[in-house]
Amino acid sequence: MFIRLLILASLLVTSIAQAIEVPSPLEQDRGKSRPLIIVARTPADSTLATLKTALDDPAIQQRFKDRNIVLYRIIGISGQRDGKDLETQSTMSLIRGLKPGMIIDDAKVFLIGKDGERKFEGKGVVDIEKLTALIDALPPSEKQAQAPAETATPGTPAKPVKPGKTVKALED
């Protein structure tokens, strides 16, 4: 009986340790770049294939670099950031943050601004010219958004920093 209880307790502790929330990879891009996220159900998705051929053009890649666009591809539960694989937990955290809904026929495309807000959400093939025009039309405050000075732990809001009082030197 004691052994069964011990096994149950170890399973519970292990499952809690695995359920720890992993921060979204979009947090590292906030204030630095604009994530373009393509979410597809399968690698054979026609929208994904069309966008991939368009994004392989060197002129479009240069436009992306000029506008600080980072490309995320999520296929099923596997994800990539600029061609480099993401961990499954990071990918799932990204999907939970996006809340893409049902993806049945066509892939969904999201553009996130430097400020972390959604600027565009579309389904199916998206015109790259339209996306770059949308980025160019953003207000200057979003174009020059800076990374947050302090990051709060997940679940707690960041507190504003108050200017400190001057402290007198101690006399010996």
C-alpha cells in the first residue's frame, strides 16, 4: 500500500513539473522585430507551399530584413523560427497565445507588431505586398517600439519603477 502511494505521489510531482508554463517565443521578439506566423495543419497545405515559394525570393527576404520581420512556421505541433526548430513546449505556448481556432482547409497567417499586438490576421494565401504596405503604414510609435526594460515573471504584472531618493552618506 505504501509503495502504491509513493508511486502515485511521484507521478503527480512529475506531471506538475512538466506542466510548468513555458514563455512564448514572441516575448523575445517584442520591441525588436515583427513576427510573421504561418499556422498550417499539414506540410502539404497549398497555402503553406505558395507562401514558401514566395518567401524564398531574395528580394522578399531583403524586404523582410529591412522591416525586421521574423518568420515563424507552425505545422501541426512542430514549429520553426527563421528555419530553426523550436521546442515543442515553446511551439505549444505560441499556439496558445495566438488562439488560431480551427484550421481545416487553409493555413492562417498572423502579423504581430513590435509592440506585441496583432496587426493582421488572414486565412489562405496572403499577398506579401499587402503585408509590407501594412508595416510601412504603421504609426511611428510602433515602428520605434523598444523592448521592455524589465520583464515580469509570468502571471504577475510589471511594476513601474519609481525614481529613487538620494541617500546621504553615513558618517563614521
